Amino acid sequence: MRVALVTESFPPDVNGVAHCALQTARHLVRRGHEPLVVAPLANSAPTAPHAHESPCPVVRVPSMPLPGYPQVRIALPGRRLSAALDGHRPDLVHLASPFVLGARGMAAAARRGVPAVAVYQTDMARYAHTYLGRGGAAAWRRIRAVHAAADLTLAPSSAALLDLTEHGVPRVRLWPRGVDSGRFHPGRRDAVLRSSLLAGRELLVGYVGRLAPEKDVRLLAETSALPGVRTVVIGEGPSAAALRAQLPAVRFLGRRTGDELARLYASLDVFVHTGPFETFCQTVQEAMASGVPVVAPAAGGPLDLVDHGRTGLLVPPGDGGALRDAVRTLGGNAELRVRYGAAGRRAVAARTWEAVGDQLLAHYEDVLADRTAVAA
């Protein structure tokens, strides 16, 4: 099968959309298919990918940085997308988090009579409200228009699926995300690393993710003030400088990847997530695979991932005090932390990228079969 993967982001970008698109391309190649990736030209990406970036050809289209958030690139109009599709002649177009480039990909697929699968990953309506204070309704009109034109929309969580159907998006199914449970593993726990980070304290609490307004990382202020707690933040983004000033007790480690990131996850005593707008929340799943109990908002993707009272604790969104109290509860009970961490590992260990990749291929096959039936 020839698949054109049109994505709003791709490595070297570091975010959920880029990571999922890369894993999808890898799985397609593993299963003998022929993917082509079309993505915006990133800040540090060459026009041709390095071998370690992608298992398949990547066409980069001109882009510009999003004002106020230069880590996000917006694809500019041009003929490169159309030329890429004409050259690849795909059997199916996969649209990863379609909004700008993805909307053009949807239109291009429709013009060519090629079926399209749209993967919903980013809550653009709530992002618009966060960054602009308005625009949520307009964002939903855009989301609805793009996804309604697709043969199938895949939602990463039950909360996202409900959101899409309530806003009038048809033909929605659930497709979760995989996790590298070999890399993210409790065996990566590093006593020397822990000691260096704790600096004499007893409990190591960590957040991993973008440092941006919608992530609400400022809510860690009360947690970081708990006696004996060292809070670390791993990631980068437009809010980094402001957060360093707001959270003087927090140790900021910047961006970490690969095995180094896996050691950091496994070395935590408690993982905390603060953002309420996650359609899935891959970092929660990676923490669980690492055998670490999780504290997260009772909203969006974490509702599917965190089994409250078994693998972690869910707290009201936007409540720094509730976050602190949950960390305090886990911090005071080592046996509870071990039990939650082990249960979390069991819950996600089999949810590999290979397993969810095969689920995706089954969705592709259903779409192609439906098109064949309609044509017949």
C-alpha cells in the first residue's frame, strides 16, 4: 500500500504529533508498505532528512514560525504538496493533526479521489482560547470541515472522541497511541542520577513536556514548596523563561530525549502532569511504562490512562492545591507508590507501537474496503 502521510509536524520537532507520525511511518515500512511524509520545513531540518530521522522519503514544504511560538511551524501555500502526491500516487492519505497543511492535504486527496484518514491530535479550539482569548468557535468550524471530508477520523481517547462527535464530526473511531515499553522501563532507575537531582531531599517529583501556557506548569508552585520534595521539569518552550522566574524552587533540565529521558522518568518517585487540554498525553503513558505513579488532571486523555486509586491519582484541572495534596499522599506512602507504579506498568506494557500500528492498518483496510464497495 502506498500511503502519503501529511503531517503538521515531524522530527526534528519534538511533540506528540511529530512522534506519532514518525512511529506510523516506521510501522508502515516494517509491514512492507510505502509511505511518503509531507511536513513543514522545521527550524533545524534540512530539505532532505537524515537517515535517523525517517525510515522513508520526506518532502518538506516552506513554512513560517507561529507568532509568539516559534517552535511551531505553519506551512505556506505552494505546489510542493500537490507535486508530492502526484509523484507518490498514494492509495490512501493519512492526515496527522490536520489544520493548515492537513486541510490542503485533505482537499488534494479529494480532488484525486483518494481516500483519507484524519487523525485528531491537537485541541486547536482550546489552544485558540488560551493564546488569543477567542477563536474557539472558528477553530471548531475548521476542524469540523476538514474531518467531515475524511473517510474516517481517528480519536486518541474517549474524551476526544466525545468532543468530536458533540461538535458534529462524523465517522469517528478510537485509535490510541503506543509506547516504547522497552525503552521506558522501571529497570532504567538510576540511583546516582537520583542522588544528584534530589540534593539531600527525599522525594523526586517530575514533569515532562512542552513549557507553554496551555500546559499550566505554573501549578507546580505549591508542590515544589512541600518539605523534602525536589521538583524537576524536563522540556522547553515559549514559557521557559517566565516559569524559571515563577518557580525558583524547581530545577529545570531542558529538553532530554532517548535513553537519557528514560532514565529520568524511571528515577522519579511521582510523575505529575498539569495541562488540562490533552487529547491523549503520551508523557503520562511513558511514566506509567517506567513504573512511576502518576498525578494528572481529570480531563482529556488522562481519563483513559490513569485508573484513579490504582495507577495514580486524578485531580481537578487547574487546581495547584489538589495537585500538591495528591503528591503529598503518594510521597508519604512508599508502598502505595510501588503498587501504583507496578499497576501502571502492567496497564501499558503491551500497548506497543507495533500493536497500535496494526490497529491503524486495520482502519486503513476498512476505509479502502468501503471505497471499493461504493465503487462497485
